Amino acid sequence: MTKTILLLVSIFTVTLFAFTHTTHVYAKQYPAQQYPAQQPAGPSLDQLKAKDFTVRTLDGQTVSLNKLLGEGKPVLIDFWATWCGPCRMVIPHMGEMHRKYAKDGLIVIGMNLEDPGAQGQAVRNFVKRNRMDYQIVFAPNAIYQFFSGMAAARIPFTLLFGADGKLTWRLLGYSPQIGVALNGAIAKAMAGAQEKQTEQSAPEKQTEQSAPEKQTEQSAPEKPAEKLTPEKPAEQGAPEKPADQGTPQKPAELVAPEKKTEQAPPEKPAEQGKCNCPCCSSHAPEKKTEQGAPEKPAAQ
């Protein structure tokens, strides 16, 4: 009995050691890889959308992959299968990233590469058992080939795209550092997404705020119309004021023809000249008596 127990413990220890050793060797063989800024990145989400792939959901519905990818949001994609041991080690990190960043706009999609007809129920049971609460779809092998360039599937294969659709991080296989590396890469992608949203919303606000001002500047012709009212010229240049200031009556009063008549009356020459006509003779004796000055020398 004791020998049997010791044998079972030995077998369990060897199996555990072999599994741990295999996992570490696999992780070293396919470490996490990031694209340096100076090197060209892999296929982008825009190139993927151009292919217009379709996928099947767990309930059997066929949907467009472009609809699930959305627009202007970071996307995390993981290719996996139920028979893949390393995939089971990546899945918990996928769920963690979904619960942590989904509220901020991160889209997480698990793409299963198994046959939905033959393995559909097994996959649904696996998803439920492992509490995979993010989007799970059955993906055709063509999508995996599009990103990896390999006909045979080597999984898990994890890809992270920024809000601009460019590939920013990828991991082929499993790595013990996947938690730290993936969390840092997603945090950076989310920060870039927020900056992009701020840049896109800033010109719109400036356009909305400056639009009324531009319209006011363009509608300024109304102000000259108010200044050039026809009433003001009529009040300033009234024709009656020149008539009051320069009246023609004042020169007529200064140079009156009657004063010349009084200063030079025509009757005095007529009185000095003596007339012997019967009409003037009746009045002549009175004037001679009044003016008759020549009689005094005659008296002397």
C-alpha cells in the first residue's frame, strides 16, 4: 500500500514538472513581440475590414466582422481553441482586460478556430465553464492566415490594435509576462484613444463657437444700411436754411429807392424856376412872399 502511494506521488510530480517545463520552453520559443516604431507594422484593421469577413456567433448567427470591430476604438483579438493548453492560460488575461477596459471603449474578441458544426456545443460549454464574458465567435481560418501568413494555426495568437487601427502589440504563444505586457500595451492604447477623441472634438467645438461670429461678420451690411438712412441727409441739408441765412430782402432794405427820392426831390428845381402859367400863378404869390428876399435891397 505504501509503495503504491509513493508511486502515485512520483508519477504526479513528474507529470507536473513536465507540464511546467514544456510551458516555459514554449514561452521562450515564442516570446511576446512588439513592433518597433521604425519598422513597418503588420496588417491594420482597415485592411482587415477591406476583406469584409463574416463570422458566426455562439448562437449560430452569421454577422459581419466589421460590425464587431467598431470604429475608432482599440481592439484586442485572440485566436484560440478548446484543445489548446496554452490558450487556457491566456484566456483569463483576456477576461481581465475586458472587465478592466471595456467601459473605456476596449473591444475584446475571442476567435475560435474550430468547426462550429462539429464542435459548437463543446465550445459553448467551454466558454460557460471558463466564464468568458467577452465576445466569442467562430472565425474562418482565412482570418488567421491574413494576420499570421501561416496556413497551419499556431495558437494562442493575440493581437492588439490602437484606436487608429494600427497593430501595436502581438504575442504568438504564451508568456509568463503576458499579464504585465498586455496590461501596459492596452493602457497605452487607451491613452492614445482618449487623445484622439479630444483632438477630434476640439475642432468641432471651435467651429460651433466661431460659426455665429462669422455669420455676424458676414451679415454686417445691415449696419451701413442703418447709417445711410434717407432721413438724416434731409435734416442736415434742408433747403430752408440757406433761404433763411441769405434772404434777398436785406439788400433791398439797405439800398431802398425811396431814400434817393427824398434826398434829391425833383420839386425844388420846379420851385426855383418861375412859371407864369395860369395853373401855377395861383400859388406863386404865396411862395414869393414867403421867399421874397430881393425886395429888401430895393428898400435901401
